[in-house]
Amino acid sequence: MIHRDPGQRPAAGIRGPMACVPARCTYSSFAFVATVAASGVAHAADPATALAPTVVVGTTPLPGIDLPRDQVPANLQTLDSRKLRDAGGVSLGEAMQRQLGSVTVSEIQGNPYQPNVNYRGFTVSPLLGTPQGLSVYLDGVRVNEGFGDVVNWDLIPKAAIASMMVVPGSNPLYGLNTLGGALVLQTKRGDTHPGTEIEAEIGSFKRRTLSVEHGGSRDELNWFVSAEGMKEDGWRDHSSTEVGQFFGRLGWKSGGTDLSLSLIHAHTDLIGNGLVPESLRRQRDEAIFTHPDQTRNRVTMLTLAATHWVSDTDQISASAYVRRTRTRTLNGDLNDDYEEADDPSGVLNRTATNQRAYGVAAQWTHFAGAHQIAVGASHDRAHADFRQTAQLGNLTGDRGIEAAADAEPENSLSGRTRTSSIYLTDSVALSPAVQLTGAVRYNRTRVVNRDRLEPGVPDNLDGDYTYHKLNPALGLTWQAGPALTVYGGFSQGNRAPTPIELGCANPEKPCTLPNALASDPFLEQVVARTFEFGVRGRLPGELQWNAGVFRTTNRDDILFVGTSTSAGYFTNFGKTRRQGVELGIGGTSGALEWQLNYNWLRATFQSSACIVAAHNSSANSDASCGEDQIRVGKGDHIPGMPEHGLKLALSWRASPDLRLGAGVVAYSGQYVHGNENNRHEPNDEFGGRGELPGYAVVNLSADYWLGGGWTLFGRIDNVFDQRYATAGALAENPFTAAANAFEPDPGHWRSEQFVAPGAPRAAWVGVRYAWGR
């Protein structure tokens, strides 16, 4: 959470009484007075709370007339650029895991820029095949890509992020994919982040990072630019990574009008070696299963945004964007068609995906007495051109793939999505202490697939589907005292199947991800409903606390069912549920700033179904299921979701020049994929426990101001060199346990547990030079 001294300049995207534009202070001052009045006269009677900071936050994708945080019926979490920096970590995923409650990260790809970010049991990931349950917005633009709703974390310029807010629940205002929540990012501006800064860092894994940022303003103009580059060899075999990110923003602000034009360009080359068999990891932590596993991304995104105060009580805002994304992958895999020694043992799967996305949005917000109303509309289009080839080869001694044939085309697909939405929200003060907020959004999505490899052939990839849904939300807040707020609410969201999911939905024709597709049976859209209740408040000594419960139920969840180590298909699954408890407390005491978060999560299946899990020891044990299938029943835990999470973040200003930081991230155990029925038990034929143990990781950091604008900093991750895994799956290992050589007889292949190992102890040191700040 953000708390701010009344006179402190707010970060971009966070507005308050001190952030009013010239000639528009009338409304901001009124909002501040109304907020104080809603807290009751006890504020004036209690000196400890009379000067408590007021924080206002945006409640819609586009900028509008914001609400005081205490009037929002949800457990919002916010981070500013300082806290993102203090969190450490090379990627946004690492920073979120260390600072935000109910957030976990699964390192399934084994690359820090390709994390699965989980929040309240829902996931947003760069990996095709992962059910996407969170939406991500950057400066009001949804950045989930159209082809699979994935989010490429490596293409978001971390150095340019001014603030981050997590909006929990199935909030319909944030559109598709907001099943468990939305992540809202705002970039820096020259008038809020002036000055110049250069930072360089070096350390473990031969990681080298260099970043530059500059912001400023003159008269009505403001500007901000940032550039960041990173190279490393990685800590696992064959795992080098290279990332380059650029962000530029030019703004014009006069009176009640604010215009900005921003550009993002990023080019990355990532190696993510994925899961590794436990038998292989026991010999070498750095070991990988097969290689290469390369993803090369490039994006260019241009955004034009504007806000204008029509009067002291009316504001209009609008945005338009265009985005071009290019992705190339090269994956060395086991040949799923291998049967005997004369068959090629490996295959090189290549994909080329070119995506074009563009959209427009507009919103009108109005303050009328006790009402604060916002009406908006948006239209987004995306086109993906997807091509895939397979090149047969043979496994080498180090488990690479040596090509033995020409590449053959596997798929060529054109996928288009079009989404039109309108929404309305009204927040009304029923009394000085009670605020009622209602919202509704209508989404209409059309998904069109065209098979370019086999046009006109029956059972090809052609498809044309339309989805529509009206989603409501209703919430209430009651400021029961000067330092106590009670809230509760209901919300509903949906997501439509993507072209990749519709193109890989036939269980008779499993496909390889992120690769081959098959004929596309119809999939239902996912609908999520969330109930949330909680309390939050302040304690003496600038302490803030929160406690809440939530329950989200999904109908027609879309799951990826694996049929082999690298293949599977998408299918609807009746009902799933995520419910839990969130507790948090933190604040500032003298030179010490601290935050403690705990969450309990129960993510379960709420329907019964048979799914393929050939490497689960209980496969074929249910007569009502088919070959190699298990029965998942109501109450079985969803894999990959730890039940308990605990986070502690400390920042101690030891002297005016020295800051020391420490953090602890701890999770309980979790079931692995392939053990959806939670009944796998190891035996002579099937290895692995079917679950991963809990773990705790301690990180340290320090900053020392040298004077003259220079700062020396360093950090140590995983101080005690904890050996842990963040995700796992039951799969088949074709390599011998003793020599790690390929076993030519498939009858001797062993089913065992594969894991995503966490990084070992590592340290970095750097220097920062800043002026004009």
C-alpha cells in the first residue's frame, strides 16, 4: 500500500489534493474535504489520526475522477517506483513476488523474464497453454496478447514504471481475463520524475545491467525517456539471456488538458530450459532436460492518451494504441512419435508468430452531488499470423538435437479477435460514512481462425465464434471509525477462448505447445464470480493493517490437459474455486519501514471429470475413465498453488547515508501438474511424490550514498542457498538414470517427477549516479 505525506508530490497515476492541475483545484479540494468529512468528526478529536494521509486511486482503466482508497470495496495493493527498486530482482515478476501479498511466481521456463505470476490462484504468463486469469494494463492499454492472452514480461520497460496497483476480484471494469484480478501499471512522466539517472550492475551468472533514464519539463511540455539493457549467461546449462528495452514519452499539459504520446520498443533473446527430471537434478543443479529452448521477442507499441476537464465536475479521457509483436521460438524436444531405435529420437520445433493489435477507448467521468459516475467504451482488434515447422533429428550426448531431415510445415494459421465493450460505474455516498459502488460492463468478442495450410479441408483449423457477456459488480464500504473501514462486494468477469485454445481443443489430435494445432471444437467462455469481505485500518505509530476473505468460482474453466511430455489439448472443465484469507500489517517506525503479509489459499476443482495423466500412478484405476486417464473429483487441489504464503519486507535507515534491506518469502507445499487428483504415489514404475515441499528464501540488500549524486548498492538473493523448486509435473524420462544417455527402448523409459528449480545464492553490486533530482 502507498501512504504519502500531504505535501509530497504524487507518483504518476496517483492523484490527490496536492496534484490538481492549474485552474482545476476546486474539485480536488472539495474531494479532500469530502473524504475527511466521510471519516467522521472523530478525526478532529483524535490528534493521532487527524493528519493521516489521504490516498486516491483510479478505479477504471482510463484516467478519471479517482476515489479515496478507503471508499474502494476491495483489498487494493500498490507499489511505487521506490518500492519496486527496493524489492530488487531483475524482472517485474520477482519484484511482485517479494512485495505483494497473495502473489507467487512459478519459474516453469527457468528464465527470470518468463515467470508465471499467480495471484489468488489465477495466473498470467508468457507461456501459451497456461490458463490466463489476470489482465494487465499499461497506461490504460491492455497488454495481454490476442493469440493466447499471454503477457510478455520481458517487453514491459521496468525502468519506466512509476506505480503498480493490483485490483482484486472479477472486476468487470477491466474487461476480459479479469477473473482473479487486474494488474495496473503506470509509467513515469517528466513533470513527476524530473532529473537524470544512470545505473550499472554486475555480478553472479555474469549478469551485466545498464540503465539510463531522464525526465524534465518546460512550460507546458514534459518528457521522459528510459533505456535498459541486460545480458547474462544464466545459472543453468545453455541459459544465456539478452534484454533491451526503450521507453519514451512526450507530454503537453495546459490548464485542464493533458496530452501524451509514448513509445515502447523492446528486443529480447531468452533461453528458458524449463523443467528437469529430479533424477538428473540430483546429479547437477545446473542440468537441463533437452535444448535448445529459445524465445526471441520484439515489440513496438505507440500510445496516444488525452484527458480534458470540461468543467470542475466533468472530465473526458481517451486513448488509442497500435502494437506490433514478433515472436520466434526454437525448441528441441523428444520425438513424440518415437517407437524404436531406427526412428529419429528428437525434433526441432520452430514457430513464427506475428501479431498486430490496435484499439481505441474513451471515457466520461462526472461528479454530481453524492454521485461519481463514469461511462466508457472500447474497441480492440488483434491479428496473429502463426506458422510452425518440425524438423526431425537425433538427441546428442548433451541432450541437444542434431537435425537429420528437412523442416516440414506443421501449421499455418491466421487468427483474429475483435472485442467491443461498454461500461458504466457509479459510486454514491449514501451517508458521510457509507459508500456504494456499482458497475456493469458488456463484452462482445469474435474469434476467427483460418487454416492456411489446409484451406477447405474438413476437420481443419477454420472456425468463427462469437461470445458476449454482461458482467455486474456491486460493493459497499463503511467507515466505522476514524481509523477503521469495513467493505464487501460481488463482481463477475469473463474471458473468451483465444485462437490458440480453439485451435488446440481436439483430444483426438493433441498438439505441441507453443507449437502445433489441431481441429478446433467449440469451447465455452469462462465466467468467474467473486465475493469479497474485509476490514482495514490504522493503528498508532503509522501502522496500517488489513484482513479479508474472498471466494471466486469459475464456470467452464479452460484447462490444458497434457497427453505427453510436450503435447496436449485444451478443454472446458465444469467448475473450479479459489477461496482464501489475506492478512497484512506494516508501516514506519522511526528509521524502520516494514510490511508483513500472510495468505491462505484453497484452490480446488468443484466438478468431476476424467483427464489424461499417463504418468500418475493412479491412472487406469477408475473403470469409468479411459486409457491413461485419472478421475478428478470435487475438492481435489489445483496443482501449482501453495496453500500458505508468508512475506516479510524490512527497510532500515541505519544512518542518513545507509539503508539496509531484508526480505523473506516463504510458501507451503504444492501439488505438481499431472497429479490433479492428488492421489499419485511413487512405486517401482512411477517416480516422484506428486508434490513439492515448502520453502523459504531470504534476500538482503543495501544502499550507501557516497555524496555528489553517487550511490553504491548491492544485494544477495537466496542468502542461505536454499534448494527448492517453484513448480513441477509428472512426465516421462527417456534418459538412463546412471549415464543420462538416451534409452533406445521405450519400454525402459521411466515416469518420474520433473521440477522447476529455484536459483541458487547469487550476489550483485552496482553504482548509481543521479543529478537534477
